Amino acid sequence: MKKADTFFSIEEKKKIEETIQSVECCTIGEVAVMVVDSSDEYREATVLGSLLLGACVSLLLSEAFLSASLNYFILLSFLFFLPMQMLFKALPVLKTSFVGRRRLEEAVRERAVRAFYEKGLYKTKANTGVLFFLSILEHKVWVLADKGIYEKIEQETLNNFAQTVAKGIKDNHAGDALCQAITTAGELLTKHFPLTQGDTNELSNRVMTE
């Protein structure tokens, strides 16, 4: 089972869905939430990490048991490469030590943009979709909005919502923090995009995972 499926408890998911529903009762804005295990496979981190850790283990074994033989060190480095790759796949969190901060942030942003289009948030009639995107491995949150939102609300404001959720995750109150951010965002949506007659719910209120 993916971590994203159990990141929020059943009770938290219900509260999030109810919060979204209450917000959308007052605005034509559409709010969606998506959680993923990670935003990228970071293959370069797996390769680099496997090489370095394999070399470290090989060096220690060569020094301790093989008279620091260069030939044995090289051989062991090759032999340990595959097991280290398996270790990185089993424990993806190890990858973050071999990936720069900017790379992590860019990966989350790009994955959020892809999710925005894959899940059809760009299809709302008034272009008022808002996505709260949470990526577990990177411990990062990105809030992305459609072009109709950007006419009234700047990305900096959306980033503040993301920071609220990120802090909540750090403090082990992810569900409450997300509901708080959605409620605050809803107040802005209601102000700039009030409910109109005939408005329908165009996006699912359920927490999406992948």
C-alpha cells in the first residue's frame, strides 16, 4: 500500500471533504487535494547514492579483512552496487540526501502542474480550480491555481497556504492544517468568486492519491 493512501486517517479525510464542501457552498471556486508518495523517482540519486555507499562499505571491508587491496575494493564496489540500489528503492527517503533542495522543489512543482492537468482541474467553467498538492517524500506542499484565480490572487498568497500545511505536517497536525488553509483560501474565493446561480460541483471533494 502506498503511503499516500494512509497519510490522512479516515476521520481526517472525512473532515477535509466536509471542509471543501463547506467552502464550495459559497464560491464558484473548485478545491481539490492530492497526496503522492513522491514527485519523482530521482534515478540520479539512486545511482550516485548506490555508488558512494557501495564504495564506503567496500573500503571498510577491504581495510578490515583484505589488507586494503585495491583489486578487492574495486570488485566489492561492483558487487555492492546492486544491493545498494535495492536498498534505495526499499527506503526512498535515502534519496533526499543525494538531491539538492532546488531539485526537490522543482520536482514537486512540476508534479503538481502535471497533476493539475491529469486530474482535469483546468476544465472548470470559470477557470477557478485550486489544487493543494502534498508530496510525502520531499515533505513539500504546492498550491496551484487556474488562470481565473491568478487574475485576483497572487502565487505568493497561495504559497502562504502551502506553508501553513507544511508546518502542520511538521507538527503532526497535517489534517487540521490543511483544513485551516482550505478554509482561509475559501474566504478569498468567496470574496473574489462568489457563488452564482446554477453553479455545480465540477471536481471531486475526496482526497486524491497516486
